[in-house]
Amino acid sequence: MTTTESAPQHATGPTIQGDVRLDLRPIGVNHLAIATTDMKAQLTYWAEVLGCPTKALYWMHGIKGTFHGFVELSPESYVAFVQHPKNSPDIQLGVSHAGSAGGPVTGGAMQHLALHVDTLDELLAMRDRIRANGVQVMGPIDHGFCQSIYFAGLEGLSLEVCCGRAIDERQWIDPEVTELCGISADELEALKAPRLREPSDGPVAQPPFDPAQPQMDFGPGINELLMARSDGDTWDNASETTPPVPLRE
Ligand SMILES: [Fe+2]
């Protein structure tokens, strides 16, 4: 990325130019990144079994020896595979992988991944395509607000395809489980209708390091350096927008 046009943008990186909804929230998963030790096998499985085309396969900018591949669910949603030279092939059930949609796994690790289709007919057709590729499928199962099939991906991935939408929270938030989670009635109201901070007048400064807050881990000493950089420096120096293959007319 070339430097931005104006001095203020250079100092701060991009700035908000238009109106932003007060109830701003993420509206989908742009990409879920999954580690792999066999890019070709994963891309092939996702193409042949699930029908997802490969849309990108290129070096991960700034990460030595690491490349990533993106398969498309929709133009707004992808699954990315990341092949780092130090990725481990060791699957530890209950630690690194859950093994099934009901298995235990380390907190923060993926339990299972559910992919969306629009209709029950499409779900059944997907089940048949998966089975036609030799992969065993459990289901469909009707969960009320969605219907699901379950199966395994490569490298121990626990996968689901489901259809359904618009969960009615009045029916599906169980008071017994809510209490078990230590959530009070008032806290539950705030969870159902988030009470958001008012937007600031301008860019918000990077908060100081706080060990009580979650931290990224780039390695010893690196986090401090990266978090101390201005947004302008990060935008100018970490951005890489040139595709690996130039388009020919
Ligand atoms: Fe699920």
C-alpha cells in the first residue's frame, strides 16, 4: 500500500469518513482461519466434497515460509487455511481437537464449524454429495431452529452443515442454564440488547498495556513494539495490496 494522501491520515491511518450505525456489530464471518499441514488436501476436500472454490493461494505477507489458501462460501465469507512451516500434525483429542460436535477441547479452540445452506432440500443434497465422496455423515437432526448434518473434515476437523435462521431468544435461553452460568436477570437483558458505549468524537488512543485484558502473542517483546506503533505506521508498513498475479487484459 502506498502512503495515504493527507498528513492526518498518515499520522493515524484511515479515519472514519461517513456515518456508522450506533448499533454497529459484525454481521458475518469474513473468514475463519484454520491451520493445516497439507494445503492441497484441504483445498481438494473443500472443492470436491463441499463445492467451495479456491479463490486465493499465496504467501502470507510478513510471515516467513507461511502461505494461506481461501475457499469461498460466499463473496462475504471464506474459510482460510494457513500452512506455517511449524504447524504440528499431532492431533490431541480433547486438547487441540474436539473430534465431534460434542467432544471436549481446550477453551478458545474450535469445537466444531457449522456451515450454512438455505433449505432442508439443500441440506439433504449436501449430505448425499458428502456421502458420494466416501465420507460418513450423521443426520439430519432437527434442533428446532436449525436442522443439521455432522461429519469429519481432514486433519481432525469436526464439521456440520445446517439450515435455519432467526433464533427466538424468548424460547431458547434456558433459565436453568443462565443461572448455571452465573448470569443475573439484569445481566441477561444487557446480553440480549447490548448497552453499547457512545461513539467517540475522534480516533481512540491505544490503551496502555493491561495484563487483565486479552493480548495477542507475536512473541516476546514483539507485542510491545507492534502495539506502540501508530496506526499510520502500521497502515503504511504492514499493508500489502498487490496480488501475486497481475491481471492480463
Ligand atoms: Fe453446531
